[in-house]
Amino acid sequence: MSFGAAAVLIPLGGLALRHACTTDRRYLVLASFPVMFGVQQISEGLVWLSLDDPDGHFSLGAAMVFLFFAYVVWLVLAPLAVIPLEHRKDLRRAFLGILLFGAVFGLSLFLPLLASPDRLGVDVVHGSLLYETRLIYGSLVPSAVLIAIYACVVCLPLLTSSAPGVRPFGILVAASMLLTMLFAGYAFKSVWCYLAAISSAYLALMMWRLPKLAQRRVFEA
């Protein structure tokens, strides 16, 4: 399933990047999402393949790549993608603040795992991968609070951006988080990243329609 998603998303992402390059380069970061999600799904596919490896080294490396995307990349790229698109100075400043917070928060989640790989375990639960991570403040902050913070960093910039076409993607991402929490909260990292990856296919359509969206923005301005 992970490799299948990657096989679809990476070509779609290539098309999205091409449209962004030729139409409006400010959309390049956002257009890169399908490719980035595709790479992340490949890493999870490698985790699946390596689960039977007795020494576990390959599984650990692939899992670290997956979690780097989950813990750092998306917390940085979500606000970063909308900053160059935003014409309102107050929103740009807010998104920059969210970006800086997201980077610090994400690194605080990931770097302890990188320094002490024994903090990470991978298991299969109900057909999904469960990444068991011992966070530095996991005993102090409930997991629901951490997920809520994560959701705000990722979703708020996408949902509040005034750039045409961005909010529908934010709605898809937020809906994927809500569905994951309701039906597969035990494997939030794996299931949400998969659903968000599928949602990012929307961006290929958005980039294809970018000239029309740009015209609408000029008209509305």
C-alpha cells in the first residue's frame, strides 16, 4: 500500500512542480508535497519489508526516515509553504511564528530518538504500523495534547491562508487527522501520514488550475 501510494504521488508531484515552475514559483514548496509524501511512503514500505529482519537495523533506519518526515518536515513545510503565497503581513508574521515553533517542537520530538534509538519501537497493530516512541516529555504531557499541538501547527496555516486553493487542501488534511483520531488513534503517525499523502494528490489538480486561480485572486483583489 505504501509503495503503491508512492508510485502515484511522485509522478503527480512531478507534474505539480512543473506547473508551479512555469506558472508561479511561489507555489513550489506546496507543489513539492506529493513528492515528499511519496518519499515518506517509500520509507514506510521499507519498514514493512524489514519487519522480519532479525537484527532490525534496516527497519530502524527506514523508521527514522519516516519519523523525520512526520516529526520535522511537515511541521516546517506546512507553514513554510504558505508564507510566500500570503499577501497579508499579519498572516505572514503569524505563519513565521508557527514555523519557528513547529521547527523547535519537531526537533524536540525527533532528536532524542536519533540520539537514543532505543526510544523507538515498531510494531503492527490491526494492520497498521505503530511507532512506539518515548518522548522527552511524554510522561508530562498527554499524547492527546501533543497531537493537538501538532495538528495546530500543520493545519492552521493551511486553513487560514488567503491564497486561492490552499484552504481546500487544509480541510482535507484536517479531516484526515480527525478521521485518524476517531478510527485509528493507536497508529496516528502511520495512518495520518498515509491519508494526508493521498490528500496531497489534490495539489496536482490545484497546480494544473493555478492560472485560473491566479486570475481569480487578481479579480477579487
